[in-house]
Amino acid sequence: MVLIDVKAIPSCQVLAVSGTGCSLTAIQGLGTIFDASVIQKAFVDAGAVQCGFCTPGMILAAYLLLKENPDPGEKEIASALDGNLCRCTGYVKIIDAVQLSARRLSGGV
């Protein structure tokens, strides 16, 4: 997944040239292994990363959600993550990670 002009798009469905003149953000644009973002750290702390295949898309979707809604409920989180498939965690830990991210971003934890 990539963000093109703050819209989440599956990267496999986008030709690179179509991003010309757009704002593009991939998971590396949010943080690195040495300087992880609050959301990336929350995913690790909540145990929401297992095989790692879905993690970038989940984190980018969470990032977009939390920019628009800093205190989402479970239904809003589930809706924001819709389309990202995880076969490892059953989504419980992923939802926990987004909620933890929201609390940390608001200064709660």
C-alpha cells in the first residue's frame, strides 16, 4: 500500500508514472527501524506484527484514520482497515495497536 495524495492505494495497482506530480508516501515515509513512528511502535508493542506481510498497509491505513479521527472506536478502526487482509493475528491485536496509537498520539500513554 502507498498513500497518493493522502489516499490509500494498493501499490500493485498503480503505475509509478501515474504518481508524477502527486504526494507519495510509503511505509518508509512514516519511520524507519531506527526511528519508528508512534504508530509503528504501537504495532510492535501490541504484538500486532507477526509475519509482517500486512503490516505496512495496516500502519498506513491507521495513519490516515488517526489524521482524520484522533479517537476512533472499534467500528471506525475496522472500517479504516477494511481491504487489508491479515491471516495471522485475527485483527484483535491490530485494533489494539490502533487504539494504543491513538492514546499515545493524544498524550495518554
